[in-house]
Amino acid sequence: MKRRPPIALLTLNAALLGTLATFAPGAEAQQAARSRGRYGIISGWVMNCDPEMAYIMDETNQEVVAVYWDERVKQFIGQGYRNMANDAASFQTNR
């Protein structure tokens, strides 16, 4: 059985890096202080949206990025970004 190279995984990693760099506010200032991340990924559906989403969580830096695969252009498209540490702090403030 012929084994294919992990092109999909390499593409996902590149898309994640590009998405984080695009959506992260002040990304240039964060580069020096940013820790190496631990990543987890889950898939899910969004109502009234055809492609499934992939939610990528950086456990170390507490960030989440939502992406989907666009078959027409053969690339991942960033759909959203959340900083979970900021959300938790906001939740604590509002209680």
C-alpha cells in the first residue's frame, strides 16, 4: 500500500499560522513573548453554512481559530478568532 505524504496536515499547519498572524491583534508585538503552543482540533457544523468548520485551540496561549476548507480555491479560509483568556476575564468582571 502506497503511503501519501501528509500534505493535508502541512496545509492545515500553514493555514493556522497564517490565520493566527492575520487575526491576532498586535501580532508583531506578541512574537517575542509568545509561548510554544499545544494544539487540539475538533470539527463542527454552523447553521446555514455548507462546509464544516474546524476549530483549532491553542491550549498554551488560550486562543481559538475557526477555519473551513474552500474546495473551489483549495485552501483554508479563516472564519473567526477568540482569545479565551480575555473572554474568561470579561466573564469574571460581568458576574
